[in-house]
Amino acid sequence: MTVVSTVEVRHRQFDLHSTFATALRHVSTITVTEFVINGSHIGQAVETPAITGDTQERIDRELQSFDLVGERIESAPDFYQGQIKNLPFCNTSKAAIDMAIHDLLDTFAGSRRMKTDVTIPLADIENYPAIIANRSDFDTFKIKLNQEPISELLNRISIIKDLAPNKTLRIDPNQSWELSYAIRSEEHTSELQSRVDISYAV
């Protein structure tokens, strides 16, 4: 059992090494909100209003209103089910609190590893070689896409595959595809699959 003695909300700002571009937004700087328990156990949150509707102001307000001081916590999953899950908070705020509690209880100690993909942002084709070289340690690329002619879509993905022949590609249009375009894209799936090994991010 661990007793919570202090809680604070603080912020850190970071400049990204390159612009993160999707169909919905372009981001060069991010503000990370940290929910800090007992001075050093941290859960982090970043607003993504274009995706989830969660704003910096809402995250700050919710985290600042959640007072844990005096709580005795034995289990992170049990605390989540009993105290966090049904809060009228956005999921971003809930995640920050949950991560801080896991950190407080040292849930992730040891040699746990998590495999994930890396994003290839929307970019001009001539910029792909440098972008891909910067991400060469990853096995799976998630490609951000916009709504463009199907022939250009196929060409874009094929170029990335040529630059990264041993990578698995996923495509992520970030809500930019209209239904009619998605249907037409699916009609070309057989051609797409014959040229690249992909799965769709949903």
C-alpha cells in the first residue's frame, strides 16, 4: 500500500525535431501536461483537439480538480476501476492519472518492452528518404495520408515501400477520407496489396 502525500500539475514544452503533419493538423511544438504524485511519479497528457476534442484547458481543469492526497492505493487496476473509470473526465486526463498511479506503485519495473509503430507524416515525396532514414529502427510504419487521386495514393505508398522494403506499412488517413473515396480505395485494395504489404489503421 502507498499513501499519496502530494499531487501537482505541471507543464513542459518541447519543440519537435520535425513537423508532425496529418490531414487534420500540423504540429511543431507540444505542451505536455504532467500529473505528479509524491513529487516524482508522473503521468503525462497531450491535447489532441482535432482527434479527440480534448483541449489543454480541459485537461488542466480536470487534473487540477482531482485531489488524491491521503488516498491509500494498493492496486492500480483496482483504483482505476473504482476511482477513475467513471469520472466525468476526458480519456486523456484519465490516462495521465492512471499512468501516475502505475508509476507510483512501480507497476512497470523490470524488463517489460512494448513494440509499436512509428508515424510517417504527410510530406512531399522528395522528403520521404530523410524521414524514413530517421525512423529506420522501427519495423512498422504508419503512413499519414490525405484524400488524393487513387493513382497518387498507390504511388505514394509504393515509393515508401521501395525506400523501406523490409517494413510493414499501415495507412492512416486521420478522418480525411469521405465515404465515397474510402469505397473507391477499397476497390483498389487488390492492386494495393499486390504492390505493398499493408494493413489499415482503424
